[in-house]
Amino acid sequence: VAAPASSNGRSESLLFVPVEKRFPKIRIRTKQAASLYGQRLVVAVDEWAMDSEYPAGHYVRTLGPIGDRETETAVLIVEHDIDTRPFSEAVHNCVPPLPWSVTPEDIADPHREDLRHLRVCSVDPPGCRDIDDALHLRVLENGNYEVGVHIADVTHFLHAGSPMDDEAAARGTSTYLVERRIDMLPKPLTEDICSLRADVERLTFSAIWEMTPEAETVSVRFTKGVIKSSAALSYQEAQARMDDARVKDPLTEDLRRLNALAKKLRGKRAARGALTLASPEVKFQLDTETLDPMDVGMYEVREANQMVEEMMLLANIAVANAILAKFPGCAMLRRHPTPTPRMFDPLLRVTSALGLEIDVSSSSALGATLDKAHRESDPYFNKLLRILATRCMTQAVYLCAGTVPVDEYGHYGLAAPLYTHFTSPIRRYADVVVHRLLGAVIGLAPLSERGRDREAQKEVADNLNRRHRNAQQAGRASVELHTLLFFRQKEVVAEARVSKVRQNGLIVFIPKYGIEGPVMFSEAEAWALDEERMCVRRVGGAAGATHTVLDRVAVRIKVEQLSMNRERLVLTLVDAEAEGVAVEPAPAPKP
């Protein structure tokens, strides 16, 4: 909104400038002009007359001052249609009162196994309170392993057709922003009643395998259970236990065996054609009082992360096979469409320019050739190629079985003919649907009429895809916001990689901060673009400089003030040696 003159209580016509640049300015009339300047507003469009340059709308509400962290977070929540309304009384009435504990009736339930004797533990990000999953491993008398994946039994409390179920189905997923979590279910469930916390008894839906030490499956079964977790570890804590040879307690030995199994399972998946994909993920350290970002860096993936991931994949694939076999016309699956050859053109143009041969004829061929693509002088080179490869693919989506041909059910990235989501029912409604399907498979409760209705389940899957996409985009927008806030008070020169070349500049990726953005050349300079070699060369009086895709460059990162209190992150090329400035190096990814 342009700065208003004194309105003296008169209604004024103002232009509202949307955050999203694709949308037109919107003309609104208001008597509050002076109080709206410099604020983020919500405006509704009423009409767009054929003879008007702008649509007409009306003021709805003020979110807060432009640039404020809470205001900008509110903006991204509105932009991505994330439901933050408090849960209704009807929803809260579906939640058991606290304190809650497992009852003797729960333990005596003939359909629920008492698994409290098992040495179970969870491994999650630090500070995790909504603990969906836990693991166990014990050595059997025949030398094989019993491996358990224990998932919070959310459907024991979330009954189909209840107000809480309707609300969870509409929200579809929890949304994770940098400084907050927006729950799909009320907190008493997510952080207490369902959360598989240490040293308390909790209800689970468990998948239990007998496996050989070489990770061959002998058998698998599914059961409702009661567990008592021995420990709730962070990834770092679990990794430290496994790495310290002096630590030999039973739980740590269980983790080491699970990790060894996970490595073998991962190797088997790779042999089938599963891909190791990559995306830039960053982690913020926040001020505990203000929640402002104090530090930012690349998210570190440890073997402990991969161990948990492999066990979750194992469970999801096993459950997918079980529910589809019983319900071929309504099972909830997750598919990752096979990319068409043309979709890999951006990757192939880069690798061709660099003299690399990448085979995209199958996921196996792609994975094998990516594994060989290294540059000794740049430890980040292979991860950059994997990021480029990942961007060539479409997103995985939910589907109701029977709505697409059977040969399209597969998950390309995982090289899995069937896949679903079973392991996170606290935060994903798709997993709730799958729990109900699996419960019907093992005879616990019949599937509801709506659960069998293919069209109804297709609508559920469509909503889940929309909500999942919105939550992901909101999460990325939150990262971008906090990155901007972090650089408000500092100017940094960091190592970057060229991800694209253009006639008038470069697109660069800064690994340490997960930032990708444009670097514009000076208008006083002339540059020649060679699209085949994917490079750009300076010509004219100061000829000589050349930038090729995936080259290292030094980039200055700073925040630039714009009009109306707006800001943007600006990247500029730096000749670090000439300017005598220190360059923050890119972190070397761990193998």
C-alpha cells in the first residue's frame, strides 16, 4: 500500500501489492489508510471490471508490520493455506483426559500383544516430542534376528467419522516450520498419549520380522501391541553410542546390529535400482527466547538417520504389499512416477558439458553412473549432481489403488513395486488410513463402507497430496524467511557452486547455507554464453573470466533494503584473492 496522506476519516482508494508477484495489484477503499501503511494485510478480491486496470477488493485483516518474523510467518501460513485454527471443543472431547496410561483392559485385549519385555528404543531428531516410531532387535536361538518396527497406535484413539477424524482428514498433515510445528492432531495426543516416550507404556501397531544376519526376510507379521520404550535417543546420541567401542551395553549392541542390517538392506535396495537422492537441507540454531536465528548450517545425516530410514522403508513396503493383496480396489499407496527421458535433459546438458556420461535409461543405470561421477578436487561435486538429478523428477504422490493402471503403482526412487506410508500416523493422515486398512487385513475391525469406496478414497488421496505439497512449500518458505533474518545483521563471503549460466549472470548454490539465487553481471561488462559447453565468458576490455556450470565461485551474501520496509537477499560475485577477504568453505558431505 502506497504511503497515504492524512485521510481525515474519509474513505480512500489504495492499491494493495500482493506478496506473490504473479497476482495483480488490488484496489481497496478504506478509512484506515494511515494505519495500514507498512503492514502485511489480507485482502479479498470482489470483482474485476472489464474497463478497470486492477481488480477491486476489500480489507479483511492486518497480520502485522512488514519484516517482522511473526508477521512474515503468518503471511506464509496464509499463502500456503495452512490451517492454524485452535481445535474445536468437539475435537478436544475426542481426546482422553490427562494423565492417561495403558489400562489392564488394554493389556488383556486378546488382539493386542504384550511386548513390554522387549528392549525397545526410539531414535529421532533432537527435541522431538511427537515420537511416532520405535525399534527393537533381539537375537533368536537359531542365530537369526527378530526385528520390530513399533508405530504409535493412533487409530485406537482416532475413530473413523468422529469430529477429530474429520479435522485430521481435512488438515492432512502436520506442518513443520523452522520455529514451530502446526499439528494435525491435538497436542495431548501427539506429545503424550500416542508419543512413544521413554519409560512409559504405550500402545502400538507393530511389524515384526524374523531376519537372517544377512538381512534376508524369513517371515513378517503385524500386530497391535503394548511397549515400554527403554530410551528416546537423538540421532547424535545413537550415533555416539554406536561409534564408541567402549560402550557395550545391550541397547547399544542392539543398535549396532540394527545398523549393520540397515546397511545390508540399503545395499540390496541399491542393487535393485534404488537411488540415493539429495536436496539441500539446512538446520537453524534459534535463540531460545526470541526464536530469532543465531546460526545456520547444512543438516548432517548420520548412519543413525539412515538406520531408522531403512527400517521405516522396510515396514512401509511390507504393509503396502499386505493391504494391496487384501484391498486391491481401495488401498492407499504412494507412487513415484518414472521420469520420462526428456525430464532428465537439464541434468544431461550439465554432464555432457563436463564430459561425463550419465545413463538415465533406468533407475539402476542412473544410480550406477551417478556413483562413479566424482571430481577429486571437489568433495561436494557428487552431491550437486544428485541434487540436479532429484530436481528432474516429479514428486511422489498418494493414490487410491484402482485409479491408475497397476504398472504405475511403483516408486521409482526407491525401486519398489509397491510403497505406502504406515510409520508416521501422528503427523500424516495417509498413515491413519493405512493403519485402518492393515487392521482390517489382520481381522481387527472391518473396513468401513467409506474406506472401501474408491471414489471417496480418491478424494482423500487428492486432498492429502494438496495438503502435503502446501506443508512442504510452507516449510521451504519458512527456511527462506529465517535465512533472510539471519543475514540481516551480517555480511558473509561464502563458497558457492554455479548451477546455471546465463547471458547476464549466474545461478549459484551456496552449500553451507542451502541458498540458491541469481548473481547478476555488471551492465558495464559484456559476456558471451556458450550453451553447449554450459559456460559464460567475459569479452571486451576486461576479457578472460570464464564461469562453467558446477564451478566454484566466491559470493557475498547480504540483505538489501527495498521500498516500503521490504528486504531481499542479494548475492554478488567476489574476487576473494584480489579483495583479500576470507571465504567460508562449503562443508564436505559425509559419504
